[in-house]
Amino acid sequence: MQFSLGPVLYFWPKATMQAFYRQAAESDVDVVYLGETVCSKRRELKLDDYLTIAHELREAGKQVCLSTMTLLEAPSELRELKRYCDNGEFLVEANDVGAIRLLREHGLPFVAGAAISVYNQHSVKRLVDMGMQRWVMPVELSRDWLQELLSHDEVQSVRDRFEAEVFAFGHMPLAWSARCFTARSENRHKDQCELCCIKYPDGRRVDSQDGQRVFVLNGIQTQSGDRYNLINQVPQMQGLVDVVRISPQAEGTFDWLEKFRDNTQGAAPIKLPAGDVNGYWLQLAGMVQQA
């Protein structure tokens, strides 16, 4: 079983990003995803910057994947997508079917991100035939669902050709919209947002009227209010999941990576902090924390 760092979903200053990836190079993470997946206006790091970091991470022994945008809204974003797909060196995580089309046209392998929303064995088989080497399961699905899907003969016939990856830690991306909810929360228009999301390194919390955290706003992305944390379920992933994904947080990411590694065989379970949940994996409501 390998561990990965997903792309940074939030808008962090360039110096913060560079420091984070220096830590990643020194850590024992196996796979690192790089790239802006949420909003093209976030330009602290450009593709050339990500490629420089990618080379440094590769020299440190990490497998590097470039992650593409999830929602394309302008011709300029399509041009940038083509640059990612044509990088010539690194595997690409496709978060939009347009990226899959471009990669397939060039005969390039790819990772299918969770936003592709693959729910059945026929889609998995089709994507493998198109060049998929790794598949990230949609965040709202369970272990039982994953086990059943992978047991189908159609998938078993290609199981040695792709890896299964599970989003196991972080606020779960639930939806994307052409509207920018962070800008709206500050009474700004999207076109005059002044990149206000940089003030919220872990997104902006949204509470219900009774004070319960229900969502996290991250630009055009809406995330789960509670943090998903499958550290105690990692032993159940043995023989089923190939890659366990940790989504970067502003604080403590590498500490959690070590905790996950320590509990790979179930030797170091922990009591989940308040606000951490694991319901979806257990086929329960997403906001449930089960011991």
C-alpha cells in the first residue's frame, strides 16, 4: 500500500507552497499530485513552477502526477489543460473528461480523479481500455461498494492494469460551480474577487443556524464541513486499495501522514478528534463519526 499527497485544494502563497513541497520531498510519501484544480485565477504558481517542483520531487524518489482543473470555463483554461497534458514527462490526473479525451488522443496514460464520478464496473473497464492507470474512487462511496465493484469479472480481467486510490483524509470536495462562493461570502463579484480566498488557507467555514459546521467554501468548490478521516479504516483497505490519499491541510499534514503509516496494520489506532468523520466509507451518512 502506498500513500499519496493530493493536490493542494486551497489558495496558498507561493512561499508556503514551496515550503510545503520541500517537506514533501523529505517525507516518506510515495506519490505527490501537483497543480491547480479549483480556480484558474490562482496564479501564485504557474505550470513552469509546478514542473520545477516536480523535478525536485522526482529526484527525491517520489512519483509525481500533474492534476488538471475540474471545471473548465474559458478558452484560456483549455489551452492550459493542453499544456498539462503535453508536459512530456509526468503522469496526469484528469479531473475532467476533456482531459481524458486529450490524453487518449496522444496515447498517454492517466489517473482518473474522483470528480470523474465513476460508479460501475463498465465505466472502470472502459477507462482502463482508454489508458487509465489509476482510479480515484468518488469520495461518497463505501468500502463495501468498492469491494463489490472490484469483484466483477469485467474489472477482474483488467485489475492488474490499474490501481485503486481512496481519498482518506481532508475536507471532501463535494461540488463545483461557476459561482465563487468565497467571493460571494464577502459580498464581492466573482470578477472582482481580489483573490480573497488566499485569506482562508483551509477554506471558509459555513455553519447552520444552530451553529453546526455544514460546509467549507473554497472558491468555486464546496467541501464537507467535517474532515474525512479514515485512519482507523486503513487496515480494512489491505488487499483492496493500492493508494491512500492525504489531502493537504494548512497544518499537520505530515504528522497525519505518519499516523496513517503507523496504523497500516492496525497497530496504532487513534480516537478521532471532534469534527472528523468516517461515515461514507462505512456506508453511513457522511457526517457520522463511528468509533
